[in-house]
Amino acid sequence: MPITEVSLETDLRLAVALDTSLRIILADMGSIRKSGALVNLGTIDGTGSDTSRIRFAGLASDPFVTAADGAAVAETALTDASADIAVVRGALVRELTDLANLTGFAEDINPMSLAQSMAWGYEAWFNGLVGTAVTGFTTDVGATGVDMSVDDYYDAIFTLELAVVPGPFYCLLAPRQLADLQNSLRAEAGAVQFMPATADMLKIKWGEGYAGEFLGVSIVKSSFVNTTAADEEGGMWGLGAIGYKTGTVRPPIGAAVTSVNSEIVVEFERQAASGVTQIVGNGYAGVAIIEDARGVGIVTDA
């Protein structure tokens, strides 16, 4: 009887061999934070509160009035406003046993790969904060239960232009909204053209979340757009509509720390009694609409 592969599987062969490379499961890895669409307003470190109040004054709101020579002119009151940004904590914990670590391949699940993944976890959490903030715009375009169309996109632009919002403009859309917009574009005629993101744009300026440009508006695609029972709640805004604050963790001297990026900290904690290494990531951020008049919601069918 010949020696077959099946006959060797019990002692000399593997039924299934694991490939030594480790690939990442499909996920939305775009970063709205790095897109340039938000205003970074610094940190709350040393301010005495987890909430920061952004102050506004109408220093450019009131024009001169025509007045007769020698006549007294009444005082014009100064307009003021404010918006609060509350910084909250985001965290992610992984635990890995010694045996799970020891038996791994060169490219595998280990403390360092888990630590590096914290950067993606932070961006995903931050994207969710942005998606929630966008739902707060007072003015909306689109219609519940109706696919997004070019008309909705134009309506959003017109809303901003009528409010004299200066550019650049940014648009945050869910993948479903972007697909419906592109489908609607197929029926458009004339000079308007959607400019999809190129590899150079993604590499140099944006990142994975950048979808392209249409009518001078940069489009950010994100699966973290807020979804209700029937609708996706995207939005369009001019720079200055949405801002964020962060907090910087300063671990004590001597702690085993790996900084994955500037806004989060990852620490390793050894649980010797259990033979477990705990990898803990912490980040602190807050996102809020700071000037509602600069933005508009886009609510369309999910």
C-alpha cells in the first residue's frame, strides 16, 4: 500500500498548515482626525476641568453705520457666544497568556502587535465621536428613507453658501450615502465630475478615509457615520464648524510604556500569578460642534 498524505496526517503531517503571515480582517481604518476637516483646539491638560469652553466674539459681524457729520452714534452691542467640548476617556484592553505568546509564529498575535493595533482602535473610537457630533447640526438636507442624490449634495452646498460659510468645505458620508450619490451622478450631464481619490492623495495628504472631491468639496467616507433605524446621518461643513480637544496621559516614571501615537498611551502590565500579559490602551478626546451655522446635516436612506 502506498504512503499517502492522509495516512501521514496522524503523526507526520498536518491536516491544515497555518500560513506564517498574519493578515488583518477587513475594517474601516480611515482617520477623520487626520483629514484636516476638524479644528484641533489643543489639550485640557492643566486647565482644571475636563470640559473646555470655546469663546466667540462678533468682532467682524457689525459694519459701520452711515452717520451725519457731528451727530452722536448709538453704541452697537458686541455679540458673543460659546461652545463646550467635554473630553472623555476611550480605552481598549487585550490579555495574552504566556503559552499563546510562546507558540506564535514570527508574524503573529504578540504583545507588540496588540500594542500597535491600539492606534486603529483609537481612530475608530474617535471617528465615532465625530459621527455623533455631526448629528447635532440644526439644519438638515435630504429626506428620511430616500436615497442620497446629487440634489441633496447641492442643497448642502447651497445651505452653506447662503450662510456665507467660507471654505474649504468637507463632507462626511456613510458608504451607503456615497454609493447612492455616485449612482445619482450617472444621470447627471454637463461639466460636473466626481474626482475619486488617487493613490498619491491617500498617501500624501489624507489616508484611507478620503473618498474624493466633488464640486470643490472634499468627501470623507466613514462607516462610523451615525445610523438610525432608517437613515444615515452624514453632514457637510466649512472649516471651523467642528473642533476637538484631547488629553495627554503622563504615566509615572518607570512604567513600561509604548507610545503608539501622540494622543494615546499603551502600557504593558504583567500578571505573574496568571501567566498573562495585559496590554492596555488609553486615549482622551472630545469632539463637538463649535459653530453650528458653519455646517449642515445630510440625512438620507440607510
